[in-house]
Amino acid sequence: MTGTADAATRAINHPQDTLTWGHPALRVEFATASDGTLRLVRLAPDDDTGSVPGPEAVPDGREPVAGPEAALPLVELTVLGHGSGWSGPRFTGTAFGTRLRYRDHRSGSRAGWEWLTVELHDPATGLTACVELTSPAGLPVLRSRVRLRNEGAEPLVVQSVSSLLLAGLPAADALDVHRARNDWLAECRWYAEPLRASVADINVAAHQHDSRAALVLTGRGSWPTDGHLAMGALTERDGGRTWLWQIESPAGWRWDLGERADGTYLALNGPTDAEHQWRVALAPGAEFTTVPAVLALGTGFDAAMGALTSYRRAARRPHPDHTALPVVFNDYMNTLMGDPTTRKLLPLIDAAAEAGAEYFCIDSGWYDDDTEGWWDSVGAWLPSPRRFPDGGIRAVLDRIRERGMVPGLWLEPEVVGVRSPVASQLPPDAFFQRDGVRLSEQGRHQLDLRHPAARAHLDRTVDRIVGDWGVGYLKLDYNIVIDPGTTAPGDLAPGAGLLGHAHAYLDWLSEVLDRHPGLVVENCASGGMRMDGATLAVAQLQSTSDQQDPLRYPAVAAAAPTAVPPEQGAVWAYPQPAFDDDLITFTLGGALLGRIHLSGHLDRMSARQLGLVRDAVGTYKAIRRDLARALPFWPLGLPGWTDEWLALGMRVPDDRTSYLTVWRRGGEAELRLPVGHLAGREVRADILHPCAPGAGTVVWDGSGLRVSLPRAPGVLLVRLSPAGR
């Protein structure tokens, strides 16, 4: 028999029993293995006939080829004193997950999402694991997390617990694995290689045990996306099927790809003891919930990324900014660089307004009244009388409003400089600590937002800036790394303290937005070092990079939609009066399919140069309504850091309009871009940017776009629409 999402709860105790759950875009099937554990045996679109299944192909769309013995238990965890469990890239027959037996399940619909909770239980210890699965209706996307509860009489210490396990995927020989390097000034650098290059073929069939070879990737420290994005993908080399994932952790994370006798497995985890010094003690009655893991399916990388983009929009906190997409000017990048004053800001405010900006953000330095520098003295967040002598900073904020823009300020809320008076005003437990010693990193202390005094300090700060001063935009930065975390009272290990603080920070930020619903928040950590799914579900914008070179930024801008929806991805556009017209339009054009963040000395530009900026901003305003719902695609594939030609597309869901940004940084002057979803149609191609003629030409040839850019660097923004419109 097969259960459904509407079926009454029933026991699943025998190997022939199955449970099926989902909706028309996603079908998830479970079966019981011979050891009595429930396992996920099929994950595919409900009407699929084998195009995107996992585990293994389903030729007739009904019965999985891979049985429950080839799958893995729904949960794997390590508990001190109770066997080795999952330790490193292997699964053992004595793992704790095989002790968790099915007890119950519940399912239903809520606000456009389908949900299923499967309850597993270990009678020996009393540990219960609730596997909580959700999926937005209409999307081939699965979100999974696990809630542990100790129903026994003795405390348990958990060292690792999976968020999602999936096995029975195709053999490693058939798969390519995709990862994204994410470094300061060089974010979102995707690269691919055969999975077999990392997972050696040891001839599993000839051994009594599964292979221990695996590809393991981890995040580190309080910058969760420093080193790599918390993402990955598998693509099938022949069939094109794609499994794309993200781990929604604001702290540590780990994913594994390995091989078993029946194919490839994928394991998605939050922080673990081995990698992040994370452990939690569950007293009787206590609970812990893992960070969510998300898996999107598609035929091809672009299709899976489109599904993941739609999921991100469905999962985030609603906000008017996501559809309005106002143009932001920020005074920092290649402009004031943390040295704002009334004298410097007033002409810049006027020029930004003339260019069409709708928000004006004063970046770092506005609080600096210290001749020794502000880096290790921040924390009070009061304006500098020296920098703003006539009427203070509020006079400057008033000038921004007078010019029709919303004022914004930069803030680094989680840090307190060692020379700041706040460092001695707050209690010791309000800061990160190890073994009773307050931590310092680069002359700064880190607040622990689980402590009420730390939270109250930031509430007073934000309510003064937003409530009293009328600031409508906050750029929240974070420029230190605390690794591995903190051991406040009650923390068993520093990684657990770090995760606890990170969740408390997001709770605090949510409460700020509840109190100030019109406030727009930009998330930043030296650019994109905190570009994780948990934070992006709360903040309205995400800084994509601190990259200052306009010739290097296109590689970041073209790949940023892999990490963040286009309407949330803040891309710098910092034209300068010393640039020629080609470089001005190149710098501006790279931001037009993201969230344009203007900077640059616009106040020193000629009228003609400022007109180029104004034209680009006008073009952005004309298309931004489409960007708020468009899905990304990459006609040339994901960009390489040194590629001479790059391309990013945005496909509006009605399929009647698509946009393409094409950059040329060198190489031949002409290139053809395939646009598969418009192949065979009559298409009109219009150059939207630059507005002046002569920058380049485009011709639709029936299945792709032929582009000519005679000068490098050069850029074109092209709209593709049905011929005759």
C-alpha cells in the first residue's frame, strides 16, 4: 500500500510498505529497508518518467530501480557513547541512524507549501528525530531539517546530525560536481570537474565495505561563505539531470559526496564536532533543530538554478523592496572610502539625485571623531561632531530627503572596539569568550546576541538611528572572523555557541524589521563572506563583493545570481570622471541585471558624463519590474574569472521577454550566444544599454544571438522579445 499527503497516519513497519508525499512538481517516496529503517528511495517531479529522479532512474515513473537497501536512513547522527555513527566520509553498519525506527508521520498544506513530518524513535536511548520536509507548491525543490528531542531519562551529547541524506544517485563515473570558490574580492567562482577525480574507483564490488573515498566541503568560522559558497551541484554528463543544493547555515556547514555499491550518495550537514567544534547536550526533554538543507532538481544547471531562485523568493521574509527595487547610491566604493564629511557629502548628494538615485547611504566613518582611527573604537554609533560641524549628521540626512531620496547609514552592529566605552559598559557575558576570557579579533570584541544586554544595546542604537533620525536604509557589515566560536554559560562547545549567536542575530534582525517595517537592510560581510541562505531569507539586499576593479567585477556580477536572487544582489557601479565613455558604460552596464549600487565621484563629472549615468539608471528603472520575477540563465555557461567574454541572462516567466548582459574584456570582436529557450522563434533584439549608437550590434539568427563589440572593454544589455512587438 502507498500513503499520500492526504492519507491518515499509519504505521510503516514492513519492507513492502511505502510512503509517498509531494505535489505535481515533486514526488518523494520512502520505503522500509530490511533492518526496519525508513529510507528515501525516490525524489523526482511527480509526472517524471525518469528525467530527473534521484535516487536512480525510474523508467516507468512508478517503481524505483534502487530499492530501500541502496538508500540511506533518513537521519544520520553521532552521539557520544553510542557507536561511531557517521564519522568522516563513510557510513557504517553500526551507525546511530539505523537505530531510529518509524513511529508516526503527519502531512498537510500551509500558505502555499506542502509539508511532511516523519517521526523516528530509538527506544534504547529515548531519542526522537522528526524529519521535517517542506516544498513550495509548483517547484521541484525539497527543504529538509531534523528536530531532535530527548525523551529518555539520561542526557545525550550529539556531535553531528544530518539535515538531508540522499543515496542511489548515478555512479560517480557519470557525474560532474560543481563548487563555487568564494573569496574576498573574488566571489562566486564556480568550477566543475568529474566526480571521479575526487572519489577514487576502488572497485566497491570486490570489497566487503563501501568506499571511504569522498569529496568533503566545509564552511569555516563566523563568515559562513568564506572559501566556498554553502552550495554545490551534481550534473549527469549524458542525461543532463541536475541536483543542486544549498545549506542554510549562518555558521558552519559540511557536505559530502561519496560512493556506495549502489551509486553515489549526498550528505548535507550543518556544523559538526570534527570540523567546527560543535556539540550540544540534550538533557531529558530538550530539543535541537538542524539548519535546513535544500535540494533543487532540474534538467540542466540553469533549470535547477531557476527552481532554486523561485524557492529563495518563496522562503524569504516578504518586503516591498523585493518588487520596488529602488536605486541605491553608496558613498564608499572608490569614492569617499570611509571618510564622509558634510563638505564632501552635500555635492555628492545633489549629483546622486540628478543621476536618479532613490536611496543615499552614508557608509563607514560617520561616527569617527578619533584622531587615532576608528577601527578599534567603534560601538557607541554616535555621529562625529568634527565631521558634521553645522547641524550635525541630521542636517545631512535632511538634505538627502530634500533631494527626494531615502537616507541610509552603514553600521557594524556585532562588533565593539577594544577602545570603545561600550566594551566596559556591557557585562562580560555579552561578548564572545573562551575559557572565561573575552575574545579579541583585530582590535574588536564580538557581541553575543543571545545576551539581553547586547541585544538591548543594539535595539537602542537602531531605534535611535531609524526611529529618531529617520534613516530608512541600513547597511549592516561584519568585518571580523571568530573561529571556532564562543563558550558562554551553557555552551558545551564553541561551535554551538557560534551557531546560537548567529540564529540570535537573525532573530534580532527580524524583530528590528517588525518594529520598522519600512526599513531596508543590506547584508554585508566584507562583501559576500556571509552570503548564506539563512541570512538572505531575512535581509533585503546582499552585497556581492568589495571588488574595486571594474574590469574584474563582471565575473562576480555574472555569477552572483547563483547565490542570491537578482533583485537582492547589490552590484557596484562606480563610474569616475577620469574614465572614458566606454569604461563608464562598461562599469554601469554590469549592474543592470542585478541590484544597481551607484558610487563614484558623480559630483565631479561633466554634464555629458552624468548624462551617461542617468541614461543607465533610467534603463534599469524601465526593466526592474521584470527583474523582480526573472530567472537567471548563462548562455556561455557560468563565468570563469579570466574569461574574455561573459554573459548573464534573465528570463521573465511568461517567456515573452528575456534580457542579456554581454561583456567583452578581450578576445575576438564577435561571438554567438545560444539561447535555447527561444530557439525556433522569431525574436526581436533591442540594445538597451548603452543608449548611444556605435557600441555594438546584435543579430538574432533563429536560435541564438550574434554579438559584435568592436572595442574592449565593452558591454551590451539586450532585450529579446517576440518579433512584431
